[in-house]
Amino acid sequence: MSNPDNDDVQCRYHYDPLDRMIGTTPSRSGGVQRFYNKSRLTTEFQGAMRRSIVQHNDQLLAQQTKQDDSVEISLLATDQMRSLLQLIKVSRSAPINYSPYGYHQAGSHLLSSLGFNGEWRDPTTENYLLGNGYRAFSPLLMQFNNSDNLSPFGKGGLNSYAYCLGDPVNREDPTGKFSWLRGIDSMLGIIDKGTRNFLNSAKKVNLKSTKGTLSGSRASGRATQDILENKLSAFIRSEYREFDQFQNEMNKSLAKTISSQKDLNSLVKNYNYKFVFTDERQLVVGGSPGTKHYHYLSHPVLSQYSKSQRIVSAGYVTNRGNNVFELDHRTGHYGAPFETLLPVRAYLRGLGAEITLIRLF
């Protein structure tokens, strides 16, 4: 970056082969090296100074600054969107206020690498370099400085310079490529239209007699009769009969609720289980190796084993071993947006699992 008045280079930016910004060299201070844990900035080195960010999942907790033999630890007070509100030290503590687009007055920030939405703030330009340096967002201009290669016909939106589709309060864009609604409650609004189509033929049924299936026992007897007597489509009824027959033949439940790490680890390695996730944070998976094929069960049928019929997310979950699980948003019944996997990832992380998300479309 150069100064337009005298063409002096103010700062140089360095990237690794994965196109992540790994360092800067400001003209007025020593170079800065950056290290990541997946997509999150964790450590910065600048000469003899080292600054590390302590976080758990997506929650920012503390910052440690070490210079020579001096070590200073500060607590990070954030909102639910990860925006840094206070950096609490022994010596002082001052609040930070942001505009809806993340602007705050110069000098009002504390010594921290992070700011609005928990993103790294470039001290040279005072922009946020989102996506680990993919695009620069200016909170003063309230837009990106360069266009989005996913616009105007893709997920980037019609305006290739717009930030969060003009709604920074309810949406976030950590990658600089496309935005999504924040939190599971907001996400329900994005999915609701698809959910209506998804469950169009799988209407609400009386689940009182099917509670046994939620604890892992097989569906049979009156529970099956209750489901089949409801006004489900012929296709759903046919699939459910086939599903119930498999369960009887194998003498075990092919649908179960995942509520602990033990439940997760019981999933057979490298087998693709279908799942549905509800607004009550209930994760139900279906399937088992050894059946004729694993497409015998549709997501609408699987949804009958959940306490709530309001489905937030659906797709496949796969155990890759070593407590690593993959999630994708295949359904075949409605076009589940990729971001619907986020609340499922948060839920599984809460069970201690490491989650990899797979974008298919």
C-alpha cells in the first residue's frame, strides 16, 4: 500500500500458498507475522512482542501479550457476535462502541488485534481484511474496497461491493465472499420457506406413542400405525413401511438421537448417516451399514422421530475417526443452504467433536 501524496510504501502484505495473509511490513514499525488455527487468527509476532488470542470454539476469551520478560493477560469482553467491547486489564478498562457497520472513533480502541465481529483490524488502513486477507472491508465507507467474484449472479449478491447485503446487524460475512444470518433463531427465518416444501407431505403427527424411538428402541406396533394413519403422502408411507421393516429385520433402531459424545462415537466409521436437526436442538440420525442401500430413508420420514417438526437443518453426517466428523447439506428434497449447517456444527462442537463442513452447492 502506498501514500498517494509521495508514493512512499506505507505497508506490504504477505500471503501464503493458501492465499491467507500471514504477515505485514509497515514502514514505520517492524514486520508482523500471523499464525492461524484453521480460519481463526491465534498468534502475532512483531519483533520481541508476541500476542496470542485464547478462544474456545467461536467464543473469544482472553489475550496474552508477551514482550521480553513481561507478560500481560487481558480478558476479552464481547457480544454474541464476537465484537470486542472491552479489553479488561489490571491497569485500565475502557468500552468500545461501534456503528452498525463497525466504525468507531480513532483512539477509542484498546491494544488488541481484534475488533468488530471479532475480526482483525488493519492498523494501517483501519479496514477489516476479511477471509484472512481475501477482501478489505471499510467500516467508514460501509462497503468493501474491491468487488466480490461471486457477484452479481452468485451468492455474493447483486451489489458486488455491499457488506452483508446492507444488513450488518443481522448478518455476518467472515469470509468476505457471502453473508449469512447470525444465530440459530435468525437462521430459522432463512430456512422456513424450504422447510415448508421439505415437510409438505410429512405433516405434524401424534408423536406421544413414538417416544420410545427417541431413546433408541425400534419403531413398531402402535407407533407405526399412528404414523401411517396420518395424512402423509403415499410416498412417505411407503418409505416408512420399508424403514420399519428394516428395523424389525435387524432387531435394532435405525434412527436415534445424538445427545452425547458416546452417541457420536457409536456411528460406524465412514458410513453416511442422514440427519435432521430441529429448533429444539435435537439431532436425529438414521441409517446403518448392512441394509440394501442407505437411501431407503428420506429426511421427511426421519423427521418423524424428532420431538419438533420444525426442521432447522438436514443432510448427512459421517464419522471419519479420531473424533472428526463431516457434515454436508445433501437432502434431495429441498435445496438446503450451506449456512444451515452452522447450528449443527455448533451443537456437535458442544459435544466435543471436531467438525468439517462440506459445501456441495
